[in-house]
Amino acid sequence: MSRSTFIVNFVGQATPATIKHLSAVTHENGGKWLISKVNFIEDHVAAVIKIELPSVNADVVKEAFRSQSGLTTEIVDTDQHVHDHEKIYQIRLDASDRAGIVNEITHVLDAQDIRLLDMDCHRVFIAGGGGISSSLFTANMALKIPTAMNIQDVANELESLSEDTRVIVES
């Protein structure tokens, strides 16, 4: 049986029930979500999903995504799922929040040909005693580094961004 693989990108208004419905349609048609990134902000969603399923059911699933009211959808056919043998490193960076910190991080990574696969950032306001307050910036990242590079060297380079920046290599 031939299989189809495609990537669905969509943005618009939706609920978690919408995502559950699309997942169920995919499953009912013999498919699976190989990779999915779904982000909600209030009642808006932005998502990228790589789907693999029997070719005979591809049009049904594609139409389920396209027909969702309130979503702008783009679908691109792609190659079959290929397992990647390179190691993916998970790191967490913590620092005092400041303007341009994401730009600084991506600049360090780009300068060393490090592939940033995923970055999830959070800012937490911290109210201190004596009227002093600040924000903590945390970024959880998935990285692929060049073979000759050591992940600890990457962590050290990121920590050099400021004296309060700390990087924890999680895997």
C-alpha cells in the first residue's frame, strides 16, 4: 500500500476541540501525526503538522483541514518519513529578561551553524522586596550541532551573553 506524507500549516481561530477533531479524522483514515507543533494564544492557533497515511485516504484528511471554518490552511506534499540519526540536544537557558535577548541567542547559534529546531520562551515577572522588580527569561530549545562541536562549548558560549545567563543541558 502506498503512503502519502504532507505538512499542514494553519492559523486562525480554533479550540482544543478543533485539534482533537482533526487528529481523530487523521487516525480514522489510518494516519498519524509524525511531528506536530500546535500553539494557542487565547482563541487563536498556529500549527505545523507532518502527517503520514495511506495514499487512498490523503484527500479526505486534507479536505478535513481545509474545510475548518476560521482557519487559513496550507498543505504541502513532502517525502516519506526519514529517521534522523543526528543527536538532538535539549537545553534550557535562564537569564534576566532584556530587550533583544532572543536575537542575541539566535545570533550565537547562527554564527556557529547550529540548527535551532524548536524554541519555547517564557517571561516571568518577579516582584522583589524594597520596590525592586524584574523579569526572568527562560528558553527551552532543541538544537542540532555540527559533528565536531561539543554541546558544553555551546552552553558556555550562550552563558557568555551575560553574567546572569545559565544554561542547563537536559539531553
